[in-house]
Amino acid sequence: MLAVSLAVGCVGFAGLAFLARSGRLPSLAPGSRPYRPVSDQEAAVFDRATRDIHPDDVRGSPDRYGKTLVAWAGVLRSYKVSKENDATVLRFDIEHRYFDWIEDSGLQRARYFLSPRGEGTIRAAWSMPLEAFESIPEKIHEGDMFVVYGYPADVRGQIVGIFPTEYVRLIQADLYTDRQLDYGRTDAAP
């Protein structure tokens, strides 16, 4: 640890980055890798889903994409949890964001770098076991990142509905940022 402190003090961040890349400080080396699903269930859906169709494509031709499994990322704006029959149902709206499907690891806390731009509101619902009802408010917060897999089968005004939803992944707000990289379609709204 003293060597790292001295290295930072003597050579600064650029020097530290050089040492890390040279293999002398491998645990500090920044890096990137393709997005990795967190479960076997997500991996199976991820492998089948397309990531190059976006909400504006669906708005422009809703009948064309209703049977296409998509994977979209975004920021949770609102949600409602209810008990229905023998299930917990989470209904939510997310604000679509362009996502490069890359995980970054390095000195920063954020692993996912969403664009601040996207293509509007997405609405979906996800069923879970009834036992999950009580724990939802502890785990889900407005501002969290969601990755949603499903079929964009419903367009109402500017809202694209994903029904049915095959899988939803929650990524806590402190593990992503949408303030570092600006990318995506050039004609999309900020």
C-alpha cells in the first residue's frame, strides 16, 4: 500500500495508469468486457433478444415488431406493486436510454455507462412469487437502471409497452451513470 501511495504522490494518476497497464498493479487496471447476464434465466433470454431495435422503430411500425424479443435499458421513473391472484406484479415505466452493452471496471464505481439520450417511455409489467411483495420497496428505487427483455406489442401515444415481459434485471443507481458518455442515434431526443 505504501508503494501505491508513493507512486500516486510521485507520478500522479497518469503514471499510476501506466504502472497498472504494465502489469505491476494489475488489480487497478481499468477494463471493459461485453455485458454479462447475472443468471442462467437472463442469459437464455439475452442470447435470443435483439438489441438493435429501439422504441422509435416500434412507434413507426408497431405491427412489425410485436413478435420480436428486444432487450432495452433505461432508468426507472415510476412503479406500482400489487398482489394479483397468487403473484406479485410490478408495473413500471422506464425512460429508455441507449446502452452500449459494455461493462466497465476500473477506478470508478459505475460499471454501466448509459447515454443521457434515449427514445422515450417504456411501460412493462413483471410477475414474481407472492413472497416478493413485501421486499419490493426495499430493493427497487426510482432512478435505478432496468434491463427489460420482452415483446414491444403495444404503442399508446408515445409510450411503448413491452407485453409480455420475459425477464427484468435491476441495477442499482450507484452502479451506472448517464452523465459520462453521450451516444446513440443522432436524431433522438436529449
